Amino acid sequence: MSGTAVIATPRAAGLCSASLCTVMCATLCTALLVGATTHAAAAAATASVSAGALLVTLELTRSIPAWMRPRRTRCRQGISDTTIGLLAGSGPGWIVLAATTHATPAAAASSVWFVLHLALWREVHRIDPRCLKPTLSAAAASGATVAAAWAAGAAVHHAAMVTGGAIGAITLACTALAVKAAFRAPTTTGLSATALAVGTLEGAVYLAGGAGLGGVLPAGTLSVGYLLFGLMALATNGLRLARVGLQTTRTGLSSVVRVAGLILR
């Protein structure tokens, strides 16, 4: 490979993400429309493949900007250490939950997310080595909670329900901590608006998927974990996106006022 690196601008990355999401949404809608007029098994397979492609695309367009933002700015303001650890610890649980509920699309997307989330964790640690201890502690606690929930659920033959509930509770804690970190930070330099916007859309997809719609789960299957994740993803990404928008607007207005002051001086 050559040593020349090509770095995309934020605007180009945003346009690319939006285009990919539009294409995959159109693909999913087409697949569901075709599925409605074909054999049930073929319809289910088509919906599952389309849902998997959509979720993986959404995950890539969300996680890559989220990882590259602190890497590019060398700033982690707005990012919660504890949230990173809790999510990392629950990552294997999401993959196990997807396998238990036969949610192949979610399993693929969760695997992609987990790898990129670990990359984000590494990047944040490189920026601020002090975050290693709290993130490791949170990851250990989260992982132990998910493992205990799975074992308890398996003992009563409800592994998916109990594991999903535990992961949902962890996600709720992550939501509160992430929103708190974003609103308490002096700036939101470490947060990617593209990642937050795509994450909001992803929340809506998982919310529908948790209700057994869209091919994420087998038809008619409900998942407490995915329903809670969808709701929390909508909340945490939507609120943080609003915070980034307010910060951007405030910065823009300050620049306008400063320029106007120089002109009128």
C-alpha cells in the first residue's frame, strides 16, 4: 500500500453517510414490498438480508465518525469514560442476545459495532491515559452483570428475556451518563454530529426490530433488549445531537458578533 493517506472532509463524510443510509433504507423498503407478494419463507429471507445490510451500513456510518472525531481533534470532551466501559463490557452480551433470538442481522451489526467501539476506547485512552481505570472498572462490572443475567435466564429457560432486560438496564445507565457528560462538558468537540444523527436513525430501526418488524428478528418475535436499546438510542443520540447543534449555533453567533464588532469599530 502507498504511504499517502486520503482524509475525507466532515462534509464529504456526512454526505456519504446520508447517501448510504438512503440507499439502504430504499433497499429495505423494496425488499419488504417484494416480500409481501412472494412466498413467506422467501419474504423472511429477503427481509433478513436487507435488514442486515441496513444495520451494518448504519453501524459503519455511525461508529467510524464517532471513532475518527476524537482521533482527528485530539479531544475527548463530551465523551463519558464510564459509558465507554459499560458499553464495552456489554458488547459480547449483545452478540449472544442476537444469537439467542436468531437475530442474524443484529448479530452482524453488533460485531461490527463492538470492534469499532474498542477502537474508540483505545483512541480515548491515547488522548487521556487517566481514563483507563474507570473504563476498565465499568467494563468489568457490565460484563459480569450480563454474564450473571444470562446464566440466571438460562436456568429458568428465559435466557433472551433476562439477558435483554439486563442489557437494557445497562443501556439506560449509559444513556444518562452520556447525556450528562455531553451537557456538562464545556464543548462538544469530541462528539460527531454525523454519528449522533445516524445513531438516532439506528435507534428507530432497532425499536421497530425489537417489536418484530423489518426483518431484524424472526417475524412475530419480540425482544425486550432491542426495544429498550431503540428507545435509549433515540434519547441519548437525539439529546446529544441537540447539544452539538446548540454549541455550533452559539459558536457561529459568537463569530458573527465578533466580525460585526470589527467592522463597526
